[in-house]
Amino acid sequence: MAQRAREDQMHHPNNVSNQSSHGWKLWILTTVPFIMVLGNSMLIPVLPKMMKVMHLSLFQAGLIVTIFSVPAGIIIPFAGALSDRIGRRVIMTPALLTYGLAGLGAGIAAWSIPHPYYWIMGFRLLQGIGAGGTYQLAMAVAGDMFQSQKRAKALGILEAANGLGKVISPISGSALALIIWFAPFFVYGLLSFPVALAIWFFIKEPLPNTQGGLNQYWRGLKTTFADKSGSILSTFLGGAVVLFILFGVLSYLADVLEKNFGYGEFIRGLIIAIPVLASALTSYISGTVLQKRLSQWSRPIVVLGMLLITLAMVIEPFFVTVSPLAAISILILQGIGTGSVLPSLNTLVTSATSSKERGVVTSLYGSVRFFGVAMGPPFFAVAMMHRYVAFWAVAALSGVTAVVSWFFINERKMLPTTVRTGDTDTEDQADFHNPDEPAPVTRSQEP
């Protein structure tokens, strides 16, 4: 752990002016998860309309989410490993441009082609490839920027931005669909291009780690997993499970609100946004709390959040087709649980390695999150016929994840001493390396 702290410090000189600029740089980074989450969340309330216009089954409509998430999950670890070698923004900028261009392509196909489903699926696949180089690398950049307890707050803000995107996107997607059902696709390009330029021109980063060659890089990564495999895999499981349940339930709820209660797109978007708003607010609060009690509270918060999700999934099938008000009230519990779990997991994952390996580990975590999102809607399509079985199965999965997290997540192994103790000297050194200035000698480097 001490060696990892020294490695991170060597990349970040004690530069007060750069430290003060981290605030607005972090806000630029928050636009990345905000844009990325639009990829699925903006379309969920529009899926019933797509089913009608393109004559799709619920399963086929769910695949519009899945085909975006699967390639993103596959690409993410490669993007992360490459970012450790050549830099984060070199990956993030073209990834955002690809994401936006593919969204525009899907919109143009829907506009100009009589039967556009397979064209949309193709562009969604390309869009997912672009998404693979976005949010997780933004998390890695935040991990590079903040090496003390402020990391928890920074990652909580990123997760809150992700959650805010989930709140706004169903409402905006529904509103845009009132104009025409494929209008949301065009938003991806309009938002992605300026964000890509901001990342390229304003986010500075450490010099890429090329010392020691690939063999040394993979040896370091292998050592990290050998020492912390139980903790790392438990965090991966938690991230996948909460998003699998969240997106599965939201897609199912959108269909129920349309078929059982006859709500239009905009009302569906407003209703779906309620539990997601609870998740976003909890993410911000959780990150703020974790900043002060990181080593003591991260694992209990994960376990408590998973248990809240379990409780919501046990109760939800009794009400989801009967009372929208009761169903949403219960899903607020799920949102609070999700918003509690994700910032804790994000902090543990980004703190588990040095900056030299952070990109690939964070990206592997992002992959399993995307696979969770991908599997949720198709699984819950089955819930239309077997509601109790589906909900109680995911409740059992969430409960098992809570138990695994309690017994296998080890904060002392995942969090370096400087993060757990909040060493202010190290905190001040948590800055990007300026290639024009030599790194000063820190106390840990003194003989």
C-alpha cells in the first residue's frame, strides 16, 4: 500500500493552482457519465412506442438496450488498458465522437428507411462501442486527480451525475418522442460533440505510464488481483447486480404503465424518473458521507443498500400491476439502495490499484456494469408472464450479493493508507503531473 501511495504521488506534484482547478475539471468530467447514461435511459420510456411503430415484441425492444450495452462491456477493458499506456483523453475523445455519430446515424435511419429496426440495431452496436471509452475512464481520471478521502466525494459526484442523467433522460426522451419517436437519437450527437472537445482541450492528465513495458504492466495487474481477488470480484458483482435489477425493473415498469394503465410517453418518463432521482440524490449524499468515514462505512453501506434492493424486490410484484403509486413508492427504496451502493463500490475499485493500472481495473468494473444493464430488460421481459418468479429471483440475487459483500470486501486491502487516514499532505500532492515542471521530492521520496 505504501508503495502504491508513493507511485501515485510521483505523478502529482504539490501545485496549489492546479489543485484549485480540479473543481471545474471535475464538473467537465461529470458531463461524461451524464451523456453516457442517455444511451439507454432516454429510450426506455419510448420502447412501447417503438414496439408499435416497428411492430416489435417486448423482447425485441429490449434488445435495443442490450445491443448497446454488450459491445460497450466488451470494449471497456481494452479501452482501460490502452488508456493506462497512451492516456485517458486520447481514448475518451474519439469514443465520445463515435457515440454521437452513431446516435445521429440511428436517427437518420429511423427517419429515412421504411423498416429501420436492423439499421437502428447496427448503429446502436456502434454507439455501444463508443460508450466503452467514456464513463469508466472518467472515473479513472477522477481517481488520478484525487488521492485522499476527497476521492469518495468526487466519485459520488460522478455517480450522482450518472443518476441525474437517468432522471432527466426518461423525461426528455418522452418529451422528444411527443415530436416524433426517433427524435431522442439526434440528441446524442448534439450533446456528445461539445463534451468531446471539452475533454480534449481542458482535461490534462499524467504522462502515460510506458516504463517497464507490457510484461511489467501485466505482472503488476496480476499481483493486484492475486492479493485482492475476493474484494475486487465482490465489487464487480455488486455493480453488475444493482444495474441489472435497476434497468430490468425500469423497462418492465415502462411496459406495465403503458399496457395496464394507458399512460403516454411523457407521464411514463415522469414516473420512471422518481426512483432514479432517489438514486441520484443518495449517490451524492453517500459520496459526501464516505468522504469522512470511508474505511469504516464503505462495506456496511454496500450491504445495507443491497438489502434495501432485496426488500423492494420482494414487495414490488404485489403492487406493480395494481397501483402505480404504491409501485413507485417501493421502487424509491430500490433507488436509495442503488444510490448507496454505487459510490461505495466506485471508490473501492478506483482505490484498489495505483494510477498505472487504474484504467484497466476500473474499466473491467465498468464492463460488468454494462453487462448487468444489458441482461436486465430481456430478463424482465419474462416477468410479464412470471412476475413473482422474476422479482423474487432478483431479490435472492441481491440478498446473496449482500452476504458476499459482507464477507469478502476488505476495505483495508482495497483502500491505501492515505485514503483511509485522509493524509492532507498527500491530498495536496494529488494533482496531475505537468510535463513542463519536474516533480518535487515528497517526504515519501526523501532518503
